[in-house]
Amino acid sequence: MNNYYRFDLGQQGKFNGVVNVNFAKYRKREFVGGTGTNYFGPRTNYDFSGTYAFDDNHNLDFYIGYYDEKSKKITDYSSMGMGKSSANYDKTNQDYSIAYNGKGDNSNYMIRAYYNRYDKEEYKGSKNNSYKQNTFDTLGIEAKNTVQAGDEHLLTYGVEYKNIGVEGPILALGEGNSKDNSAYAGYIQDEWFINDKILFIPAVRYDHDEQFGGKTTPKLGATYFLSDNSRIKANWGKSWRAPNLVELYAGQDHGFTTIYGNPDLRPEEATTWELGFEAEKDNNWLKLNYFNSKYDNLITYDKVNGKNTFINAQDAKTDGVEFEVGRQFNDNWSIRATSNWLNAKDSDGEKVSATADNISTLELNYDDNDINGYSAKLWNSWISNYHYANENYDYNTLNFVVNKKFAFDDGRSGRVFAGVDNIGDKKIGDIYLEGRIWRVGAEITF
């Protein structure tokens, strides 16, 4: 069950703001096969965002958010000759940010500072039996400027700084369970219209990690406009990511739940390129894209001495094709089809878990474009060779949703909706496909 509220203060002199509140309760669901339940219980979310305009070209944005979750999960170990085990989770998340935005004659700039604190407590029974309390703190600052350099160049450059701290038994550091790490980065990008047919986008980024040092990574992008309605896009780039604190130092062992860090991890590097084609003609559209990525020292996890441990895979590779085609028949009806092929192999040449060879969808949309009318979508998804736990699965689901729209003379508007996912009630417990799911809801704006 989910209900939410939004209150817009409107423009009050130089200030405006919006308040959002969300209350949700997730019911308990038994997994197919009796292996346990989902995470169930209440969750609440509050946030406030506002803008103070000093003048037409300068303003101050700020945001405050708070999330609270109290959930429970039951795991059934009967198949292993044991009983059921339950765990309770209390989670809170706090977000704060403030940003100054300005406009010059040919530039737009921004300076932003933010702070996030995430607390997660896990316990059995009562809090007197607490066995894990972890805190994650993130403090950051960033600055960016976009400058129109003549008619042909749009330059964007900026800097970032971030400090992340982790405290709690999720870490295994011997003399203490707290650690922090700092990183900074700088980048510059140019959107260069060479002529009316070619857009060229070179970029370069430098990342520096307190523990692993620095790395410079370039990126290149280009768009060739075949006509007003068709174009070819190409992108190439390198990326670099240092291991985070959990990947390096995690050390939890609670019976059947294990995760261990690896202080010998090396930074992950990747080279990616893609080539795509897009076109629109009359009421039809088409998109076709090929992508290819190669990872050196890909950070993943595997069993080492019987324990799930973060490792560096040597030469993981992914490539695939994304395809989309659609047609707008008239003002009310449209159809869209997508098909995505993926080939993902780890360093041993084995298929990456939780990936499918192909995911395709076909959807039919209707909208009467009446403010007091209806809209609906019917779609089917086909999943081929979904790989999980050394098994491959093929299945498809049919889904439907309908909306009834309302508009009132006093300016209020709203809708009620109902939908069903997996109409055929397909169930595969091993991959958590839990059968038919229905939902109903309403929203109103006033």
C-alpha cells in the first residue's frame, strides 16, 4: 500500500518550495518454494526543496530529505535441515544539499555542497539482540561552468570532491571498525559543431583517489546528421573506478550471509565504444545501437575459501545490440517494440549471473487525449536464457494497466488506475518470479 502527498507553496516573493510526503507499507509475501519472504513493513519518506531568487540570474537551491524504513525478512532453511530465521532492519537516510546558480552573458555556473548519512541496524527479535549497526557518511562539493565560446563551441568544465566514511561491523579492520576515504576529480568537455552535419564532443577527466592515486580518462563522441530526421552516433571512451571501502574491508559472517572485502583489490578500468543509428519519418521511428565494453580488473565477487569475497576479474567483456521501432497510428493509438541482445562473459568465459541473452517487448498504447478520458497500455515481455545459479530460464509475461483521468472546474485534476503484471501467473521460484501482481491507486492535484 502506497500513498503520497505533494504541496507546492507557489511563488512567495523571491521564494518557492515544494513538500513531498510518502507513506508505504509492503506486505509479507512468501517466495515460491517456501524459501522465505520479501522485506516487509512500513516505509516513510519526506523531502523539501526550495529556491530563493536573488534576481533573474542568480538563485539559491536547497534540499532536505529524510527516509525511514522498518522492515523484516524471514528465511526458511528447512531444506537444509534447519528452521526459519528472521531479521529486522531499521534504516534511515538523511540528505542535505545547497547550490548557488548563476548566469552570465554567455555562461551558466553552479556550486553545490551536499551531505548524506545512511544508518542501517539489523537485529534478531528485539534491539537488545542487535548484531549489526552500520553508518555511511558522504560529504561532497562540486562546481561546474558552461560557456558558449563563439558560435561553434559549448564548453563545460568542473571539479568534484567527495569524502566517504563507513563505521560499523560491516568493516573488519582489526583495531577499529571505521574508515574514510577522499577523492577528487576534474573534467572538461567541448560540444563542437564542426558544420551543420557534424557534432564532435571530445572530453577528458582526471580522477584521484586518496589510496589508489590518479588516472586520466578520455572520451570522444560524434553525431553525423544524415538529414533532419536521421543521424549516426558514435562514442568511445575509457573509465576508471577505485574500489570502495566495503569492497576493500568488508568482514561480515552471520551464518548463511557472508561478505568479505579484499584489501588487495586494484582499480577497475574499462574501454567502451558504441555505434548507433536513429531516424524518424512521418509517424514512425527507429533506433539501433551496438555497444562493446572490455573490463580490466573488473570488481566482482566469487567464493574464495568458501566465502563470498570481492575479487578482480581479469578480462570481462560485454557487448550487445539495442533495437527499438515504433509507429503512431493516429492521435490515440501507437505501438512500440524493443529487443536487446546481451553477451556478458566473466574472466573465465562463463556467462555473467543475472543476465539474459535477449529481452524483447511489444507494447500497444491508447490515449483518448481527453482530460476526463482514458489511457491504457498492454505489453508483453519475452526473456531468453536468463542465467542465474548456473541455470538458464526462458519465460514471458503479459501486463496491462488502465487510467481514468479527471479534471474539475476549480482546477483540480487526478486519475485512478488499475493494473496487472504477469497476467498468466507465471511462477519460477529460483529467480523470484512470484506470479501475478495487481495494483490499484489514485492521485489528485489541487
